[in-house]
Amino acid sequence: MATSPASTPREPHAPLVDIDIRHKHYGARPILDSLRLTLAPGEIVALLGPSGCGKSTLLRIAAGLDRDYAGTVSYNGEVQRGPSPLAGVIFQEPRLLPWLRVADNVCFPQRARGDTRNHARSLLEEVGLRAEDGALWPKHLSGGMAQRVAIARGLFTQPQLLLLDEPFSAVDAMTRMRLQDLLLAIVDAHRTAALVVTHDIDEAVHLADRIVLLEPAGGARARPANRIFEVGGARPRRREDAGRSVLRRILLEGLETLAR
């Protein structure tokens, strides 16, 4: 494990999630190996790495959607055997169902009950939309609004872990910053943990308590251990904070090395 010069010690936490992957292959090609990662309640961990290094695969494993690997995923000390209701997944694209109105997308597939509709309206307001927006069709939403609906849907089951796969990459820069701040507010309000895949170093440094530089598994060369960097400092952080420039440079150099 390597830490940035700007890192500060963290208080020990009992892990909410414990991910232990000995190895994961697609056919003969190794994707992940010797990876151990824990998350505590209210903690955000960002995954950085080149394309094909297994970031999205790691999210699917954490969600219980991929069981074809050697290892375990535990929530609150209990090993998961399949899709976990404790995990909420938010994808790069909102993936809203076009034949359902917004509120029904949020509470899908439990939309028939009245109490679920009330919960959906409450979540829409929490993510910065109006309760009446629940009556809209997805085609009438902007990209930022659609992603807010996707976040509300991810929160619907009251998950203990949010899994986000490049959730803000498809929106403009200003909307992206607003959605990043929304995620921070949600994590603080609900004390959920969050595991975020991103290709954006600035996004990782702004959001995360720790950043994992995920390195490709296997290959002809010897692979060093995946590196974990403590960001340090309480959230929310100022985006223009020059004190983290050293960490940004280290991460950029690491990504450039892995891309060769």
C-alpha cells in the first residue's frame, strides 16, 4: 500500500463491506487478482485505472451480480451468495424505462403500492427534483435530471453501499459538479458507503476518502500490488485546493505508467 504525502491517518472502522477477490478471469484472461478492499459506513472509495483493468467487474462482484470468481464479498460480516439488497447500483447511463413515468422508475418494481410512491416522491425531492416531476416521462428529462432520477432509484431500497460506474461522465461540466455535490450530501445524510468508478482524477480527489489505483492483472510483467491512496481532509473539500496537487500528480503518473 502506498500513501500520498498529503495523507492523514484515519480512525479505524469496523468494515461495512469486505471484498476479497483471489482471482477473476474471463476465459483465460485474468481480470482481478489478490484484491482486498473494505469500506466503512459513510466512506467513499474511488476506483481509478486504465480501461480493461476490472473496475466495472469489481462493481458487479460487489453487487453480487457476478459469482464467477474466487473469493468472497461480505456485508456486516455475512458472506453474500447472490445479488445483495444492501447494494444500490447507479450506472453511467440513467437506464430509465421509457414506458414508465419518473416516479414508477424510482420505485420499480414495487410501484404498485401507495407507500412506495410516497417514498419515491420523497427521494425525488431529496435529489433536487420536484415531487410533481414524478409524473413526467423519461423522454422529457434533461441528462442531469435523468441521472438524478437514477440516483433516487439507487437509494430506493435504502442500501448500505452505493456502487457507481462513471455516474456523471455523460453530463456537462456544471451538471457534473452539482451531481458530485449531491452524492456527497447523500452519503453524509444516509451514512452509506460508496464505491465509485471514474476516469477523472479531479473527481476522485474531490469525492473520495481513499483512491484505489487498480492495476491490470496478470500479463508478462510482474504486477505490483494495487495502490491505495489516502486523500485526507474532511468533506466537502474546495475544488481549487492546491494542497492536493502532489496527489493528483502521483495519480496521473501512475495512470500514465499503467497505460504503457
